[in-house]
Amino acid sequence: MEYKIDDQFMLDCLKELINTPSPVSYYEEINPVIEKYGAMLGQTVTYDRKHTAYITLEGEDNSKTVMVGGHLDTIGMIVRKIDDDGCLRIRQLGGQNFYSLDGETVYVVTREGKKYSGLMVCQSHSTHVFDDARSLERNETTMLISLDEDVHTKEEVLALGIRHGDLIYPEPHFQYTEKGYVKSRFLDDKAAVAAILAMVKCLKDQDLKPKYRTILAFPHYEEIGHGGAYIPPEVEEFVAVDIGLIGPDYDGNEKTVSICCKDFATPYDRELTTRLINQAGKAECDYAVDIFYRYGTDGSAALKCGNNVYAAAFGMPVYGSHGIERTHLKGLQNTAKLITAYVMDL
């Protein structure tokens, strides 16, 4: 049987997910979007105490439970200090590439839900003024945020309601080109979430059930290493759908799906990984098998935290990870096809 992925649904879903902010730990805006898509697909969303969203699909055989996960959190920042001149200093949440943020519009979200925009720049922000404007390293010590507000003192910033611990995220810049490329921040990992939801729509449209009871998990802490720390105890297999990488050591590209057989922490389960490779072939996916070095997933987090599961990982490769990322519709298609092949036990 051919499993038909609705490309337009997947792209529309991806755009909405990306344009809904969800830096690490900020679930208030993105979880209702998952609820909306769950309702659209005839599914109910539940939560655990980490605010992980779950959709449970009943299987043809409910004696076994498997889980497919795609994380909703994106790399972001948090306010650590308000300078005397009203500029904000930050700590990162996840592995920021600060060079990609120099000159970027960012948004600050207060605990009361207020939002303010600002300009993120290096403290040596002008080549006309600073001798080291080009050479100063961009990191969380040298980068600052100048708010788009008429504030010039710490007290004026405090009067806006901004405090230490408020969350920060950059403008995503979503773009879909006529040649099928998707360019945006936060393809990691909202492209995977869109592919998972496209799989659910495929099953709904074709009146299919997965082979086994299947839990879909959407956590909020992957970028700092503990999104997959908790796995529901009934789960036997956990497949993390996360971005693939592109580089000189890798066979994957933006139009493939990359099956990760090892990340920085651990090799993935041999039998489950081999099964995914075979399913990718049966589903006629354009796929690659790669080892990723500076990289981890909720799958390896689950293993490190002692969960008794078989774990594996795959996803669409992106060019320029943790900056403005790029992938291709074909990479999304191949990823959605492999998710479908896995849950149908092709």
C-alpha cells in the first residue's frame, strides 16, 4: 500500500509551528497549537508534569506500546542581567550560534505574558566605533539586547515588567521557496513535529491504524538534554525524530532522511536501527545512515536516564543547524514516509 503524505498540510503545519514561539521551557503558546492539530485529526492531547504533550493512537495490536517523539522546544535565551544603561545580558538555553544572532530582532516574554522586541548585537556593535567590531568573539558574555523601547536605565526596564529569568527568542524568518526549500530558524525540531502530524493525517485519511499502540510525544526540554528523561513505563521502543546533519563526514543531504546510528552519547539499538533501515528501503525513501558527533536526541537522553527502552533516531537533514536552517520538501516527505513505515511496521 502507498502511504500518501499531504504536503500542503505538512508545510502549513510547519509554518504555524515555527511562527509560534517555544524556547526551552516556554510551553504556553505552542501546546494549544498541538491541541488544535490534535482536534483537527480526531485526537486528544494529554500532558505530563513536564508539560510534554502526548497523542495516543490505538493500534491493531495493543499488547505492545511504542513511542515516536519530536521536541517542541527551540534554542533560546534567558535574561540574566539588566545593565545600568537598560541593555539586557543573557544566558543561552541550548547551543546558540551567536554569530547568526548578531543584528537579529529578538523578543522578550515576561512572566506576565508581556512581549517586547529588541535588537541583539555584539557590545562592539559598529565598525565605525569599535576597533574590535569584527574580531570580538560573539558569545553570551559579549552579546546584548537593546530594547526597542525608550529606556536608558535599569529602572526604566524594570518599569516595563522585565525581570531576570524572562525568556528570549529570535525572529524565525520562515520562507518556502518555489524550488521546494524551507529556510527558517527552528526547523530543529518543528520540521519533525510537522512530519509526525502529517503521518497522523495520512493514517486518518486512509482509515488506517498503526500496528501497535503508538504514543506521540512532544517535549519541551530536548535542547538542554532532558526532554526524553521521562518515558511512560509501558513504552518498549522509542524513536526520536530529530534533524539530521550535513557535513563532510555525512551521506545525508537536505532531500534525504538520515538514520542516526550513533550520536555523541551512544550507539542506538542495533535491531531497531536495522529495522528502520529496512523499512526506509521498503517505503522507497531516499535515506542515509550516519554517525553524528556534536549531537544528541531525546532517544539518547532516555537511555542515559535509565529508561528501559529500545531507542533509535532519524530525521530530515538541515543545512546550517542552530542558525537559519534549511531543508527541502523532499527531506520532509522522506521523513514522514519513514515515520509512517515505522508505525505501520512495514
